Amino acid sequence: MDDLELYVEEINPDIIGLSETWATSDHTEAELSLSNYTCFRKDREHKKGGGVMLFIKNTHKAIVRSDLNDNSEDLECIWSEVLLNGHDSVLVGVCYRSPNATEEYNSKTL
């Protein structure tokens, strides 16, 4: 997280998407947090590696779009709707596709 914190301090992005986080339920929100950002995450549960995270700067209202987040353990995506200026919004997401993904997985992801 130290490299990410340095990047955020220098670039100051509004939205950050990460894949291959390798985070698990053993990692607390406090360990993975960034100051002034809301974190949404989906950890890989039954295998090593994977996982996705989405950080949205606290100056924007953001909600998780649970209706778009697939609950299967094979699909690694997290989606959020971000209110930009009080009335416009944008849908942002992070998805990870393993290079070893099957054709079935690819079809499901699309």
C-alpha cells in the first residue's frame, strides 16, 4: 500500500481501480484504506491471488451497485455509481480476467 499511497499523494486521482489485490478476509478495511477515499472491494475467496478494489475520493458520493456485482466466486468485478456534480453520475467498475480463464468464464463475464 505504500507505493499506492505515494502515487495517490502525487497524482491525486478521483477514482482508482486495482486488480490482483491478493486481499483476503484476513485483511481489514483499516489495512487497505486510503485517506480521503471510500474503498469497495471483492476478494478472491477460495484461491490464492486475484481480487479487485475500487477507491472513490470522498468528495464524490458513491454507492456500490449490488445489482451489477455478480456473487459467483469465479467472477471478479466490483461496480459503483459515482455522483459527480450533484445530478450527473457515472458507472465505474473493475473486473479481473485470469489469463487461464475458460471460454465459459469469458462468456459469463461479458
